Amino acid sequence: MAFSSSSSSLSIPLSSSSQNWEYDVFPSFHGKDVRKTFLSHQLKEFGRKAINFFVDNEIKRGEFIGPELKRAIKGSKIAVVLLSKNYASSSWCLDELVEIMKKESGQTVITIFYEVDPTDVKKQKGDFGKVFKKTCKGKGKEKVQTWKKALEGVATIAGYHSSNWVDESTMIENIAAEISNKLNHLTPSRDFDHLIGMGAQSLFVSPYFHIALLLDL
């Protein structure tokens, strides 16, 4: 199931069994912000729960994301977008996000707002907006608009906000548990108190969720 915006319901891809998934999770993040801290602990928790995730350590980063990375995004059941203060300082991250938001394979997108406000992401304001504007310098209008659309879209997906949790370890455990449940087609937690996003206030469960369970899709 995906935590969605106010314009759509919670959903499960109805044809997930026909997709040849290579990974359970594709994490999108800005390395300098979270790789050695939050992300390392989150990936360790994924490992404990036998959640197979994509690792980009061997991919050389350039100006554009290559076919290998695009293939990994399309081949992952769930994309976890870890939005941090400097996420938008990287054109690589932004291009990655554009690919994720296409949802070409019907995958679920989960957002984590790490020390950044969803409104700043959606409207590209505050410190998040400042680094985004720097990244946009010298870029074509079409490219910038594509990035803006992706940021606006991802900010409307209800997700996890680091400021709503007493400690990161509990948040990390909860995220891994939710993902594990989704991967196993289990009913997720009914406690949405810690979820936040531009559409978080209007979450509801789609009737297709019950159909999906009955059909064991």
C-alpha cells in the first residue's frame, strides 16, 4: 500500500505478480546529508528484516543518471525518497526523483522528510529552496520545470517526518516494519499519527485493497 495525496486513495499495484522485480527497495538520498548517519542505520534495519535494497556504491556519478540506475528504479517494488536539506543541491538526486515519480512499473513511493519541511520541498522555499535555486542556475527551463513538478509531487505523498519522533531508532524500526508489511501484502499499521505530508490529513483505504487481498495479488 502507498500513503498517498489527497487526490487519490491508498493503493496496491494490481499486477505486481507480473513484474520481474530485482529489488525490494530503491533508496534515493543525498549522500553527504545521511549516508553515514540515518541511512546507514535504516539500511541495517532493512537487512535485519531481509529487505533487499539497491546499493549504488559502484556506480560512477556524472552529470546524468545512466541506464543502470534507471533499470534499478524500475526494478524496485518500493522507492524510498529520503528528502534532506541538501537533497535538491544535487542534479543527480533530482533526475533520480523524476524517474521515480514516473512510477512506470507501478511501484510504491514512500517519503521520509529528514530535518526538512514538506512545504519547503513542495514550494522550493527556505533553505531547501535556496540550494535548489543554485542547482537550477545554468539549466534549461524545461529541465527546471521537470524538477519542480517532481518535488511538488513527492511532497504531496504522506510520509515520515523526523521531527515527529522522539528518537530516530524508533522511526527507523517503524519504517522498516511498514515496508516489510507492504512487501508481504499485510495490512499496515493503522497508526498514522507520525505520517506527515501535504495530503496526510486525508488518508483513507481504497476498497481495492480488500479486493487485492482476496485475490492474493
